[in-house]
Amino acid sequence: MNRSYLSQLVVLAAVARNGGFRGAAKELGIAPSAISHAVSALESSLGVRLLARTTRSVAPTEAGAQLLERLGPALSEIDLALEAAIGSRDEPAGNLRLTVPRTAAHTVLEPKLGAFAAAFPEIVLDVVIEDRFTDVVEGGFDAGVRLGESLQRDMIAVRIGPPIRFAAVAAPSYFASRPRPATPQDLAGHRCIRFRFASGVIYRWEFEKDGVVVEPQVEGPLILSVDHGIVQAAIDGAGIAFLFEDYARDAIADGRLVRVLEDWCQPFDGFHVYYPSRRQMRPALRAFIDFFRYGAG
């Protein structure tokens, strides 16, 4: 094999993973022009078009997709071999790339990030915040963090967060002229503040009691995509909010918000770090799991 192919193939994989030259350049730490040159040189050497370029996007051609499908495991093995060499050092080192939803980043990771960085100064923790479920292999991640109930069966999952509950809350002023709902069905007569995911989907409220699950239809004056905005709107009396109780805990404690339907908000499994069962554990990932494992100090 022409030895120059290896670096060019790494560049090709980065372009496909990031959907463009600029993202690949940022990931690899080289100029976009060098990215373009490497891909063009590879295409010229192979005599086949690997990427379809437009003014707005870059995507693999059919030949490029087939090459990348077979290339992925080989590059992963190279990464593992390098990590094994790094792992022979006294302490874990190297890049660790994770996909993490906003709530997990805020409630589980943020309180301990400083301590983790101090404990493992040779690890570069690269956290990508996104709420959609991501294929960690296809996305080029070492691992991901998601709720335990949403993980695929072929993944190894380790719990890193406590049980989670939702809370239905509103300001005392909101209930000054309205009755408090006694059941989820009563929400039909209330102004509700809803949440929209980055995908465009509006979160559907779900309640459970004694094994009975209820998903009421709710309406209201506001649809927001940021949790702190929902909390503030509820404090200001705009309506009833339904969100992770951690976001509303302080406002509930000091009386700015009151909780309703608490018996319909049952706890469920918290966040887990997940990674493919077929992938060898990297020292940096092992350090992260051991540090953030639920109950580990």
C-alpha cells in the first residue's frame, strides 16, 4: 500500500464524519486547504470520485461510502493500537470524545469536570452536546451518555447518575385564579409551557402512577428549547412547566414554584455512559467511567 494513503484516508473519514472540510480541519488541526488537497490527491490516485461536493454540503459518493464502511474498523484498530501504547504509561492520556445530552452535561458532568481534569491532566475530554441519540461508532465517538431506558441492547452501559424525576410546576400566582390539577387529564384546562427538541419534535408529557401511563394533550402560550427559559417563564406565571426536577429544585425550595401531580411523577433510571460491546476499553474511557460511575465518591 502507498504509505501516503493512510493519512489521506484519515482525512477522508474526518470529512465524512463532520460533513465538510472545515469541520474536518478543526478536528484534525490542519488548514481546510490541506484537507481538500489530501482528498483530491486520494481521488486522483484511486481514479474514483469519493466525495460529492456542492456549495452547501459534502457527502460520500457510493464508492466513497463503500470505502468508508470498510475503512472504519481498520482505523478503529489503529486507534486502539495507539491507545494501547499510550495506556502503557503511568496514567491515562489522549483524546476522549463523548456525545452527551444537555441535561446530563448540566446535572452529571459539569459538577465534576474540574475535578476530573485535575485528576487526569493528560486526558483531553471533548464533549459534544446534542439531544438526539447518536451512533457512537458512526459518529466517531468513544462513548455516549443517555438515559438507561433508551440504550440499544448491543451497548455496554454503566450508570453515572442518580435516579431522575420530572416535576410539574407553576408559580403561586398562576394558581391564584386557577385550580391545581389533580390528575394529568386536568392539564387540558391549563396553560402549559412546552419544550421543543433540536430535531423540531415537541416533547410529549408522560406521567405514571401504579403502572398506569398517561400522555395528556397539553396546549399553552409558549414553546421553548432551553430549560432555564422554561423555568423562568413558569416563575413569571406563564403557565405549568414539566421538566427535570433538578432544573426547578431551587425555585421549589424557595417558594417561587409549587409542585403539582407529584404522585404521578415516578423516578426512573438515570444517565448511563454507553459504548459498543465489541470495542476494547480504552484507558481514558476506563478512567472516565471509574470517575463518574454512580456512587463512586
